[in-house]
Amino acid sequence: MIRLGEEMTRQDKLNLLVRLSIPSVLAQITSTLMFFIDAAMVGSLGAEASAAIGLVESSTWLMFGISVALAMGFSVQTAQFIGANDITQAKKVYWQGIICIAIISIILTAVCIIIAPFLSYWLGGNEDIVGDASWYFGIWGASLPFMMIGRLSSSMLKCSGNIRIPSIISILTCVNDVIFNYIFIYIFGLGVPGAAMGSVLAYIVACVFETWYATTRSKEIRLTGEGDWSFNMEWKYVKNASKISLPMAAQYVMIDGAQVISTMIVAPLGTIAIAANTLAITAESLCYMPGHGISEAATTVVGQSIGADRFKLCMSFSRIALALGMLVMTVMGGVMFLTASPLMSLLTPVNEIIDLGSSCLRIEAFAEPFYAAAIVGNAILLGAGDTVKPAIISLCSMWFVRLTLAAALAPQYGLMGVWFGMAIELTVRGIVFLTRVLRGKWIKKAI
């Protein structure tokens, strides 16, 4: 209906967003359950094991964020070409993305392996956890080529309108992760390194299947038939991708870099605080993952609407997506507030960690509606190719609000002070994104 210029009622728009969101939301929830199961398996080994993974977790987010930025630089172009019914160009963008990301991922893998023995010490970890933390990061980093190519293929399928296949593969990844983790952690007795091996193997299997489907079965982006599938670079696609990816990558580097600094603020608070922080973040993800599912649907419909030159439709989709995301995450925030202790109990048997983590989750619950506005608002602007100002908004919010408050409150209030600063920052960021989307200047730029 978007591509053919057909009129859409408000009910049509809502139905489309919900239909695109449900598979992605289910996949996000399933992924969250994977993190829960991972955390519970590792948590059963003791507080030190949870703290070891928590110490380097923000660094793995940094690498994952870069892969997301690179993938979106190409997939947003694909969404707009498909919206314009230019399937040939959409396929070319995908192929160029595979070449670029393969090269970059190999470089990042080398960086991860080189710094792995030193990273835990740089982050201020105690001697009882730095060894496992280094092994975890090094093994995880070795999987980056598979993870990044898989992320590109998944993003391409979603931007083409096919969210079902990536969602199914995400669920299978979770199942494989549980199986492989059980084998490596318990049967082989490898502990924290075993958790990394299990997750890496699950990602590799997912990458193979997702890339195979995208390149051979997808009608919009499959790399078969006519076309130049050589390894020559077509720089116009790379240039356009860099305009989208570089601000996003800078945003992820600075935001996840802020998470690394936050970890350094938490680390002196002790092993219990590190473990509680890590597990509370895992528990909170159950609340905000539905927002990420809705945001992926928003990027798809906004990108295709702009490609089809339907700007009023694009703005209407944006308002509905924002309302839907904020509603869902408000409900999830209420659930998280009421079930904070049971959630933490699923992840660890240590009472001190449960009590501290539960208090942090209850603080964060109040920020979830505006966190939804930040997540969905950023995705809307991304679909329009507007990435520079959102990056600036996120950077200023993280570095000047969250880290400043965390550093000021942590000495007196401990981990709860860090989470209080986080809740304030998410609220501020959400208000700014909500205002920017509703004012509509980004639409004028797209026109």
C-alpha cells in the first residue's frame, strides 16, 4: 500500500505497525530470555562469575553498536530504494554492505583479541574476576565477522518488510544459546569462557542461516540473477552509507563509551555492586525490548514512505509509532516495578545482589515511558536518514547528564545513585526526541 500510493486509514497504519512489530517484539523478548538464561547459568557459578561478565559487558555493547550502525547505513538505503520500487539498486546496496562490513569486522576482531588481556585491568576489575573477564571478551570478539554480517542480513530483511524470518532465526538463536551454554558451562566445565563459547556458536549458526536466506530467497534483496556481484566497490553506495553510519557509529562509540565509564564508576563499589548492576540491566531489558521491536517497524515504514515520496503518511506513521511505543513500555515499566525482586531472584541466588538490583529496577521503572520516546524517536529519524542531530542529542544526554549525575551520586548513594542518574538522563533524552519528532523539521529536510 505504501509503494503503490494507496490511501491508508489510521486503522490501516496501526495494523501495519502492529503486524511488523509483533514478530520483532517476540524476537526481542526471546533474546531477552536468552540473556536471562545466560545470566542465570553464570549466576549459579557465584557473584564473581556474574561480575566478570558485567565488567566487560559495556565493551561488548560498544562493538555491537558499531555493527548496528554499519548495517543501518546500508539497510536504510535499501528501504528507501524498495519504497521507490527500485529493486536492482536495493540489491546492489546489500552486496556493497557485505563487502564493506566483512573488511571492517576483521579489523575490529583483531583489535578485540589484542586488547582482551588488558581491558579488564583498564576497567578497574579485581584480581578475582579479571581472568575470566578477559577470556570472555576475547572469545566474544572473535565472533564479530559472523555477528556483523548476520546483523546486516537481518537488518536488510527487516527494512524490506520481512520481519518474520529474522524473528524466527532470533528465537532459534536463543534455543541454540541455551543448548550450547549448557554443554560448555556444565558438561565441559568451562565456566565464564564456556558462556562466551556457547553464545558465539549460537551467533555463527544464526549468521549462516540468515545470510543464506537473504542472499538466495528474499524477493527484494536476493543476490541472484543479473547484477554486478564482483568485489569492486561502488563508492556512491558507500558514501551514502557513511553519511548515515558515521554519525550513528560516533553515537554508539560515545554512548557505549559512556557505559564503559559508568562501569568504571561502579567497579570501585565492589563485586556485589558490579554483579547487581549487570543483572539488573539484564532484567530491565525485558521491559525495553518491546520498544526496540516497535522501533524496527518504525524505521521500515518511515524509510519506505520517504522512498515513495509520501511525507504526510510518514509523519502519521511517526506519531502512531511513538504513541504505541510509549504505551507498551509504560505498561512494562509498571510490571517491572511490581516484579523487581522475583526477576532478580531468577538470575542469582545471592540475597545481597537481589535486594540491590531490585531497588535499581524500581528507580528505572519511572523512566520507561520516556525511554520509549527516545528509542522509537531515534528509529523514526533513522528511517529518514537523519542521524547527525540524534547522535548529538544522545551524546550530550549521556555524557553531561548521566555520567555527571552518576559520578556525583555514587560516592554517597552507591549503585542506586548511578541508576537514579540513569533514570533522569533517559527522561531528559526522551523528552528531547519526542519534541524533535513532533515538530517535524526532519520531514522538511527529507523533502
